[in-house]
Amino acid sequence: MSTRVLIIGACGQIGTELTTALRNTYGVSNVVASDIRKSENDIFNHGAFEVLDARDKNAISACVEKYEITDVYLMAALLSATAEERPDFAWDLNMNSLFHVLNLAKDKVIQKVFWPSSIAVFGENSPKKNTPQHTIMEPSTVYGISKLSGERWCEYYHKNHNVDVRSIRYPGLISWKANPGGGTTDYAVEIFHEAIEKGSYTCFLKEDTALPMMFMEDAVRATITIMNAASETVKIRSSYNISSLSFTPKQLATAIQGFIPEFTIDYKPDSRQKIADSWPESIDDTAALNDWNWSPKFDMKRMVSEMISNLRQYEFE
């Protein structure tokens, strides 16, 4: 049977680029995008799109049956900063959507599940530098609690029901194709838009707040790579650390000034600073390298160059 993909939460920051990449991989007719509402992004005018609430078990099941889906990528979630404002809804969305998909796999209705976790699973007592794959995990945010719970459920369903579920812990993600969705690392996207449009940016984190980051192209490649890996090589069924970049707002601003010398930045930390302070500064992803040959392609200079050149061409032309 050929691979037929359903992306739930396709209109988000990750889902937008993942939709394109999966259609390039499996063919437009084999990839169904879905979200609670359709985005205006032109990407979704090509190929099947379904309006779908990730919390609606029956709607997901009907969509899976309609398109004979084999693989589900569950990208729908309420992110860190937004989840703090709506904790009940965040728990409902982030957790019940996962149960719906895991149960479809348990019942052999679908074959494989991808579910994203996050560096938010770590907490203040986790090692800050080169945070290990297995370590103390005491998240202090609604988002982090839901992601850590999800990791445990993924592992449980794999061990007890032989569900082929795969996951990676995304760091902060940087993309020029889609806007961020209410996360603590959103500054690393906003800063580029403001640098090009206004020549200045006010950052909501302190200048020396180091966080793990990744260019979206690397994140999408990691997602597809782990899903295409042989099952026996995916040894961790909770979620894998993956790493690429780690920098502070000041370091990113300096890199941007290499392309836009007149750019200036100031800092007014808000409630997101407390969340950032609980997260790692850098990540050890040795397990992903050893198990399924993960390695990033983008360094800081290449990422900044890609962001500025593409935003100038497509956003501010």
C-alpha cells in the first residue's frame, strides 16, 4: 500500500512547510492538509484540504477513512506563551488530539504517527548546557507539561500496543514562509521582519538569553528523515533531542547587522522571559545522530542570509 499522509494542524508554522515537503516526497494527491480553518497561503490551494478540529475524534476518523490514510502527522498544538493564557484549552487540544491519533494506530487503522515534542519538556533543574537525551524533566509551563505527558503516552502506546509512533523535541524554529504561533522563541522570527521593515526591534527576552534554535528547513528534514527511518533504528519512542543552533538575542542581532549594518535592537523582557529561563541553552542530540543519522545543515550565517534574502524577495518586494 502506498503512503497516504494526513497533516493535522497543517496551517501552522511547521505544518505549512511540512505540507510542501511531504507533497514533494509522496505526491500532491497522497498528502491531505487539514486545520481548524484554511490558511490564505497559496500552498493550500494545491492538493486536498479538509477543515478539521484536532479534538474531534469522529472527524479525524472520517477523514482517515475517506482518504485511506496510512501516516498521520499531528502538528496541532497550543504553544508555550499562548498556552499559559488558556491552560484548559491547551490541555484539551494538546492531549486529546494525541489520544485520538494513537488509538487509530492501536486499532491498526493507520500505520505510523508523527507527534512533535519540544525543549519545553525540560525545566529549571535540567542541565542547561548540552542537555542530555535522558535527564531530569520538570517542566513549569502548561505547554511543557502537556508535551512531557505526551512523550510518556507515546512510549506507552509503543510498548503496550506496538504503535509505530515517532517524535522529535523541536527547539525554537525559524522560518520566512509562515509566522510563528505564540511561542517563547518567536522573537527569532519577528526580529527579521522588523529589521527589514523598520530597521529596529524591541525584544521580549534579555539580550543574553541563550536558547536552542533551528532553521525550518532542517526541522522539516529531520521530521521526514525519522519517519522514513527503518523501524528498528528508531530506538527512542518518547521523543528525540535534535540540535542545530544556539544563540542569544544579542548574538542574532549582531549576525543580522552583518547584512543590515544600520539595524538596532533594544530589550524589554516580558512574561516570556520566565519561560525561557526554565529552558536549556543547548541540546545534546547524539542519540538522533547515532540512531538515524541526524545532522543539521544550517549554521548561523547561512540561516540569517536565507531569512533576509527570502523575506526581502517575497515579503517586502
